Amino acid sequence: MKYSQLRAMLAITKASLLSQLKSPSSIVFGIAFPMIFIFVFGFLGKGIAGKYHVAISASSLQDNDVYKGLTTDTAFKVFTGLSNDSCEELLTKKDIQAIVSIESPAPGAPLIVKVRFNAVQGNTAGSIMSRIAAMQNKDPFGIYEQGNKIGQIIPEVSTNRTFEAIDFVLPGQLGFSILSLAVFGTAFSFFFLRNTLVLKRFFATPIRREFIILGEAFSRLFFQVITALIIIVIGHYAFNFTLVHGAITVVNMLLVSSLGFVVFMGFGFMVSGVAKTEGTIPPFANLITMPQFLLSGTFFPIESFPEWMQPICKILPLTHLNNALRNIAYDGYSLFQVWQPVGILLIWGVGIYFIASRVFRWE
């Protein structure tokens, strides 16, 4: 009977999956920790700390309380002196959250403040409008008083969806789970297989090395998909996590999560290759994971960091995975529309696996 590489690979996959399901560390890092953070942040309600990025149109009136309030309020990062085309371009790229126009039909007449925003940013525009109205202590969607005159705030685009804290937190915690399982799980697993001579015993069988790798990889990928699905379902039904297109959105999130997991497994292969003892795995793994947990928009927006640090944050692969997941879940993007973060992830994957192929050891 001809030896079946596929059957041998599936046997390794099954054994590896069962070991992960019995592993406390896999459950803790893959499900428990992310769910704890989701429950904590989910109960915090709306809003994520950070400045509102707005542009004031070049044609706006400046000698009024609204303009002065926007440019002096520390909650805003205001762009002024830009052309209408430049403002629209920034809004399209989501580098700003709204364009504010301050107008008056005639000198001395009541002001009209227009807030222009993308449909998916309606929550932010509402917050901006509320803050403008708070300067005058009036209804943000109605009228406000400027001195003895009555003015109006007009939204140019409206939305019924509100961006909740869970819509930011859950994709970040999903990224946390993916990176943790990929790096720590892969590193410890292959180090253990090598040091206990299990890999050496595999070599005594006809199975090829690439099928050993695939068997372990498929088991971990399957486990990751299960954990991701659990996180998404609990987030949606317990905290109203936004899934714009329902099941299609879930499938797209799982596909992007799987890609991220495969890329991050390369870090695990690197760590297992350079680690000399089991005790050196956590320091090496934390050196890779901790900066990404803290700087990749996992717990709070990268805009909360100083401007000089933000380019560093935007380089990290977990940042692009988190961005892709948020775009798919809340903005309703398709897989083709997140080509940029996915493309950067693939570039990272090529680099990571090139290095891993040089440092990985079988024996």
C-alpha cells in the first residue's frame, strides 16, 4: 500500500489540535485574555480617547465663537488654510473625521455651521456637533445662540449607526489573540517537538518535512478560526459589535484573521529557531509581541501617541491587521477594499519567512 502523505499530515493535524484544546495556555491567550478585555471595554460604553481631526474650510468665517472654540479646544486637532479639494481628499482617506464650514448669508446674520463627514463617521460628526453646540449650550441638531443671534448646525451626511467602544476594542483583541497564539504557540510547540526528539522520530517515517509543517500549521489555524469565531459571536450578541453585512462580514474577518495568523506564525518559527532553552522563548516572544500589543491600536488609537511615534506604529504588521478587521466589520469593506493592509501583511510575511527559513532548526 502506497504511503499517504496527506493521511500522515492529517494525523499530525488531529494530534496537534487535540493537544491545543487540552493546553491551558492556548485557551488563556487565545480566548480568556481577549474576552476579559472585551468585557471590560464593552461595559465602558461609547467613545475611545483621542483628538477629533477636523478641517475648517478656507472659505469659513473666522471672527466668531465657533471658529475660536474649534481652534482653541484641546479635544480638536484642526487643519486650516486648506483648499476644498485638499479637505475632501483628507476626508476620503479618513485622515480627518469632518470638514467644518462656518458661513453666514449676510454680514451680522445668524451663522450656519455645516459639518461634512463620511457616512461611517456619523458618530464622530455627532460628537463634534455636540461639542460645537456645547460652546453655546444648545441642541446640537437644532439651533444654538451666538450672542443675541440664532444659528444652526447642519449635518451634510447622516447615519443611523453609532460607533461603540466595542467596535474599536474587539478587532484589537482579536489581533491580540491571533498574535499570541501564532507566536507563543508555534515557538513552544516546535521547540518541544525538537527537544523531545519527536521530530527526529517523524524523520524515521516516510512523511516529508513540509507535510509536518503543514500538519502543525493547519491544526493551529483551525484552532485560531474557532477562537476568532467565538470572540466575534460573543462580541456581537453580548455587546452589539457591528457586523455591517452579517455573515459575509464574519467570513471576511475570519479570512483576514487566518492570513494574519499565517504571517505571524513566521515569528513563532523564528523564535523556536533562535531559542536555545525553553526559558529563553518568553523573552524572545515578548520582544516581538509586546511592542505590537501596545503600539498597534490594540487597546487605544495610535493617534493617542505623540506624532513622532505614530509612523513607527503604522509600520507594525499588527496595526494593519487591526485596521483591516475594523474596516471590514464597521465600514463594511470587502476583501478587495482592504488590499492595502492585506498587501503590507503579505510583504511582512515574505520577510518573516525568509528570516525564519535561515534560523529554523529541525534538530
